[in-house]
Amino acid sequence: MMTCRKVYADIPFAHRQHQHAGHCAFIHGHNWSFAFTFGCHERDANGFVIDFGQCRFIRDEIERRFDHACVFATDDPLADAIVQSVPAAFKVYRVPNCSCEGLCAHLFAWVDPLVRDHTQGRVFLVGVEVSEDQRNSAAYFPDTARAGTAS
Ligand SMILES: [Zn+2]
């Protein structure tokens, strides 16, 4: 398998960890970065895993969902009340879990089929890293070997 890595940096959005006992429960923002590791078994005519110049569909979808959004967990009990207080003040995006780890899993779930679809199945997502700043990040690399789906 050959891999390449594409980083989308400085994506501003807010979130809150509603179950957190500390200050992470307050709405706050970061300049997030998403790093995608793509894989393939056959490179394209240019010798690339994926042509970064042809990845606009990923960037566009990231911007549509996350740019200047307030990201809430789907089970956040205050999200509706917060948003309904001043609806015009929020671009809302909901995910199962809005931690770095939760965002990794969420990104993997929709970017993997998206990139497979755009490359006729030639390219797949190997893993995702999410950084909320230069100090804190998480990564999700599914253990496909254990699941028996690696080739
Ligand atoms: Zn945070």
C-alpha cells in the first residue's frame, strides 16, 4: 500500500463537551486541523496516490460543515435551547461526539466513502488526525488488518 497525507489547517469552529466537568463544557473555539492519510494499491497516471489538486470536493465539504460552525454532540441536552436563543448567531453542525476523537471517527465515516466514490474505488482513507491546536490532537486509524478487510 502507498499512502499520502493531506492537511486542511486553520478551520475555525466552536464546540463544547457537555459532559465534561471542567471548562470544556463551555462553548469555545479552536483553529482546527484535519489530516487525512489516503491509501491505494495502484497509483494514478501521474504516480500519485491522489491528486491534491483534485481534492477540492473534500475541502468544500469540510468548509460547508465546519467553517465558523458551532459543533454540538447529538446528545447535548442544551444544544436546542442555546441555538434557539439566537438562531441567526449560529451555524450549527451536529456530530455523535465533538471531541477530537469523536471528530476523527465522524470524519472517517463520511470522507472514506466520498474519496472512494470520487476515485472509482481506487483510493481509500487509511486514517484521520484531528488537532484542536498545536498541543492537542487525536487520530483514528481503523485496525483493518484485525478486521480482515486489508488487502
Ligand atoms: Zn475544545
